[in-house]
Amino acid sequence: MSTLESAPEDLAGHPAPFVDVVVPVKDDPRLEACIRALLAQDHPADRFRIIVADNGSREPRHDLADLDPRVSVLVEPRPGSYAARNAAVARAHGDVLAFTDSDTLPDPGWISHAVRALQDGAQVVAGRVRVYPRDTARPHPVEAFEVVNAFRQDRTVRQGFAVTANIVVPRDVFDAVGPFNADLPSGGDAEWCGRAVAAGFALTYVDDAVVAHPARESYAEAWKKLCRVQHGRQLRVRAGERPPGELSVKAFYPPVGSILRAARSRELTGVRSRVAYVVGAFYMRYGRAAAAVKYR
């Protein structure tokens, strides 16, 4: 009998495995809101806990452990969110590991829906990441672009990729794949998922296992992310991996399709947000190309 089938049952009669939720953080004022959303999960309260892995904050939020006995805070001095996640996993003892980020707001059913998918046979759950702007009527171009395109797990799982903002996996599967590559500044989730798929563990998209994630709000934030992603990708290339996204002449084509995409998008409302999306698409296309050139 597997660990997912041997735990006490919840009110619906389904086995309730113990879940360790891993949240890495560095100087993020949104952390407390994330923790409070996690404490409001409808998974049985005695069957999960939250491990906050601080990764160099100026003032680590040890006080968050006072909110609830299920919250613990550790400090990982090695730089990098993947080192922080690995440190939290080393402390975890449950049947399931649930990964999210400090700037997310998990829906109350996030854990329970992901666990149900695991009980139904999923091996690695990639839940939905619902991206939201500050103002739906007046989004910044980067926000409009991310609302439509960022963290689209429904698309990326088919390419063997999911983001650690919303991955839930049995502990024995994680151990079989191994820890995150702590040397990568970005792309450690892609690298880990690649190893998982290569080992025969399928990724499953679960639409109702939802966390909300704020869109980036400026060109500067977008550029910082593009550089981090390309840097991480180049490190993976140097290590012998061939991740998707090779720089080609197509990277410099104008994204004219963004006009039709903006018109059809269900995530955007009003003319202003649709125009912002097109502007954001042009910036992201050429910003990505510039970052790729920088880190070649």
C-alpha cells in the first residue's frame, strides 16, 4: 500500500496524506498573505504544515511561526531559491511535497485538489497559476502580457515543464528524481521536470489546483526576469542540456499575431488592456531576444 493510500481519511472519505508545503522567500512583503492563505486550506488541518525557507532576507520573518503551530521558518544561507527549497525538503517528513512561492495566494482547495489528482494516479501535479494585474482596466503592458501568457501550465506540461509556483509531488517521486539543481539562478524547475520526465514520471495539469500570482508591473521587472531566465538557460546548456528556446532569426520577427491574440483573449477586458497587451508582446519579444544575445 502506498503512502497516499495509508493515511487517515478526510470528511469526504478520501485518504488524507500528510503534506509539507515549501515556500522559499527573500525580502518579500507578500509572504504573510501567502502563509495566511495556506493556513486557510480545506485539507485536514492536522495533515499539513508549512515550511518557510528564508534565503537571505534582511529580516527573516521568524515571527510567522507564531501564527500557527503548523508554520516553521528555517534560514538557508546558500544563495538561490532552489537551495532554499532543498533545505526545506530536507526538513520535511510528509507523504507529499507542495511547492509554491512567497508572492502567491493559494486558493483554499489548492492542496486538496492536487492531492485528489495524486490519489487518482497523477505522478507530478502542475496546478493552474492564475495571474492577475493591479488594475484589470488599466494594466501595464507587461502586466497585460503576463495575464495572458505567464505560467501557462496547461500548455507547458505538454513540453515536460512546470513552475515551482505550483508543483505538488509525492515525496517518494521527488526522492527518486533527486533535489533541485541549487547552482542554477533560474530554470531549476525546468531542469528538475526534465529529469522527472526522463525517469518516467508524467506531469499532469490540474486546473482546479489554483494559486494566484501577481503579474510583473514594469519593464524593469520584466527585463530582470528575462535576464535571469536566459542566464539559467545558458548554464544548463553548458552543463550539456538542450533546453527549448534556441535563439534564431524568428526571435526578431515582430509579433504581429499579438493583435489577433489580444482581440480574442478572455483574460483581457476593454480596448486599453488589449492595446497594452500588444505593446507588452513587442517588448517581451525583443527583450527576450536581447537577453538571449547577452547570455550567449
